[in-house]
Amino acid sequence: MEYRIGNGYDVHPLEDGLPFVLGGVRIPFRKGSVAHSDGDALIHALCDALLGALALGDIGRLFPESSDLYKGIDSRILLRESYRMVVQKGYTLCNADITVLLQEPKIFPYEERMRTTLAKDLQCRKDMISIKATTTEKLGYVGRGEGVSAYATVLLKTKE
């Protein structure tokens, strides 16, 4: 059995009046992510972690902003395609550990729905997905409410 680890990072500015999607869940908030896609920083970081573990590139290369094909796309589609590539290479997910940096809104009430959504897309048990959130104690662009960022780490293994 072979194991691979990958990490990913993503950031998006926040702007008034846009929808806010995180972990595949639309969260009521006065601001949303500015992005070519739906701006789901959590899923984008997770895609990059999955792809990076197997040296398959990154979402910017595979799903470029320069393509109208991805304009406004649901990031769950990108996640499913990224994971399809992982499975095609003979690997499966052991676990994913994700940290979101966001001053507001508080995402704790949505974490279980996010985990359920991601587990469905990654064809795994919900207990294999960890989502944590933290603020930056009002420091930097996150602390000023100007953006959201996310880190993801995954462990993959060859199928038994």
C-alpha cells in the first residue's frame, strides 16, 4: 500500500451583495466571495490538496479562470472531477483536515452539513472529513472582514 499527502490553500476577497458558499453550503451572510466560480475557498483548497498529493497540478491549471466554461460553476463539480482523477490513479481518501480562516460569519452551525456534503462528493464516511474554523483576531484582511481563506490537508492511499 502506498500513501500520499497533499495540502492546499485558497483565498477569496469578500464583497457585499454576493452569495457566500463554503464547503458546498450556501451560508446567509451580507457578503460573498469574489471569484470566477462560486468562490468556495474551502472546496478550492481541498481540490488543490487532492491534486497536489498525486502531482496532478492545481485547480487554476485544470479549471482556468480564462475559460467561460467555469464561469459561476458550482465548486462541487470541480471537487468531484478532482476526486475522479485521484480514483483513476488508483487512490482513495483516508481523511481530509480543513481549516477555514474567517472573521464572520461563524460557520459552526453549518459544519455538519458541509461534512455531509463533502463526504458525499468524496464517496467517504463523514468522520473522514474534519472542518475547523478560526478568526485572525481582527488582524489582516481576514480580520477586517475583507476575505476568507482555507487550508486543506489530505491523506490518500492506494486501493486495497
